[in-house]
Amino acid sequence: MNSRIFRFPGIFELSEAVRPVIGEHMHSFDTIHVDLGERAYDIFIGPGLLSRLGERCAETFSARKTLLVTDENVAGHHLAAAENSLRSAGFAVTVCVLPPGEESKSTARLASLWEAAVKAKLDRKSFFVALGGGVIGDLAGFAAASYLRGVPFVQVPTSLLAMVDSAVGGKTGINLPQGKNLVGAFHQPALVLADLQVLNTLPAREFSAGMAEVIKYGIIWDRKMFEAIEDHVDAIRALHPDLLKQLVRRSCEIKAEMVRKDEREHGMRALLNYGHTLGHAIENVSGYGEHLHGEAIAIGMVYASKLSERLCGLPAAATHRQIELFKAFDLPVSWQGMKWGPLFEAMTVDKKAENALPRFVLADSLGQANLPRDVEVACLKTVFEEESP
């Protein structure tokens, strides 16, 4: 990153883009500014932010109507707090509770949100709130991007994966039977609130899936971050609050820098696709829900690392370290038993493919990845058939 580096107490090096703040209720939180001109917004990270959702929205929007979208799992834990905060701030709230899982990223669920917005008489100054993980954020964000040709929305991520990845950067969309996220739009949120306390209700498997994306930032961008995670596995798994805050903060900082420089993924933002070419294919072929997103991406990252050994000179020891770190968070690392043909077919229709051929982000070393490149199909198949851990 080009910004000047400071050392803060704790594990990671943080840039001057991170500004610590003490809130009115003595909750310490950080803000990261995503500088995109008229589409700029702030990411707030810290404990207790869900109770301040209404306050933050009142500072951001003049409209008084909102559509709050969540899923059944999240609703049981956090809907009341979010809804009460919005109503207390004077908002008229319409709530849509959807089934959990990737199946909800569909045209049918998208249409149901449009219809709910019409019924609630939301206008162009009204806004959507996405309260949930990546599925809810992607779906509600795309509904907001397309309703009345675009209304604002707020991301309130409730999973680690959403906090560090999908809630930041403006990618919204739904799945088609042929592949993941094939229909969507770039639509930046107006505000992101990452309340770290909600992670206490996150199932352990979902937390591990989020760690796959956190580890990815270390592999593609920040070797010191990767090493810090290696050194603090037990404390991270125990949800140490200071470590969680630093993990989320550092991940968001890296992604915010990439988005600022390459909002529409014409260049460096594509580095974030490390592991995603095979990972998305695994999700599609195995049936959405068989593997959580982070689980499939972990397998995809091991595969990309094996390719990197052959094509970029990545040391085998670097691949081994990735595998061991994924295992430490109970993430899968092997594609044994999976069939090449269906996976390759799925990769050819992935949105990152060109001329019906998949492209891969590969790494020279830990902390240094390269922009997507073509790889000969014969090499892809050989590594798949011979190199699974």
C-alpha cells in the first residue's frame, strides 16, 4: 500500500486510513473511509454498533422509510435489536425475513424484495438495510441497485466473511443454475456497520469459513498478517476481542485500498479472486450449501498455490504453510473425490473466464500475488489429478 505506515499496539501494522474513535456510549470503534468520490462511505468496526444502527442511518439519510432484509437464522438473534434501533430513530421499517443459504440468491427472492419495496411505498430516497451474511448482503444490495434504478443501502454484516469481504466493495448479485454471481451490479453501500459482538452467535463452522477470506489477504497482500494469524490461532479461535477487531480492521483496510484504486475490477482488485476460480466451481457442482463459501475457497487456494509452485516458483513450503493454517481452522484442503470434467465446465462459465477459459490469480510468495492469467488446460488438469493433499 502507498499510505504511510504507523505501528499501533497489537499485532498488525495499520495505515493512517484507520482512525480510532470513542463513541458516545464508550464503545471503542474504528472507521475506515472508502474513498470513491461521490460514492465514498465509511466502515465502522467495533462492539455495540448494532444498537446504533438507527442513529447512524439518521445521520446519513433524510428519508424515513427503509426495507430491512435478513434471514431466519440471523433474525432469531439480531432482528429485534436492529429493528428497534431504526424505529427509535424515527424510521418506518418494513421487514423481510428470508430462508438462509445460497438458494436465496435467486431471481424469485430478488423479485420478492422488489415487491415488498413497492408495497411499502419506498421512494428513491428510501434505503435498504442488509442484516446478515454474504447471501443477504449480495441479494439486498442487488435489489437496492435495481429498485427504481438504484436506491441506497446499508450493510450490517453478521458473519466474519461478510465483515471482511462481501459487505465491502459494492459487489452485489444473485446466482444462476449455471454459476455463482452471474447476474449483479456494482452498487456501493452508503454505510457499513460491523458489530463484532454479533460474532458471538456465529456457528463455529461459519467463523472458520470467514477465516479463509482473512487468511487470503495475508497470502495475496500482507505476509506479516499471515504470520500473525499463524502465531495466534488459539486466541483467534477463542474469539479474543482485540484480535478479532484487528483482523477485521486489517482485512477491510486492504480491501478498501483495492476498491479505491480499482472499483470495477479492471486491475488489482482481481487479486481478491485468489482461490475463487476453482472455489466457485466447487460450490456450483457440489450444490450450494454442501460447502460453505470459505470452505470451497480454501480448497481453491490450495489448488492455486499448487499451480503457483509450477508456474511462478512459489516454494512448496509456502503451500504447506497455507494448508496447515487452513487445517488449524478446520477448513478443507483437498479436492480428492471430485471430478475434473464438471468442475472444469463450471470454471469456463465463471464470470472471471475469458473466451470460455478459466483464469487464475497465482502467487510468487506469501504476501505477493499476481493479476489473473491464462493457464494451459493440460497443466490445470495435471495439477488437479496429481497434487491434491
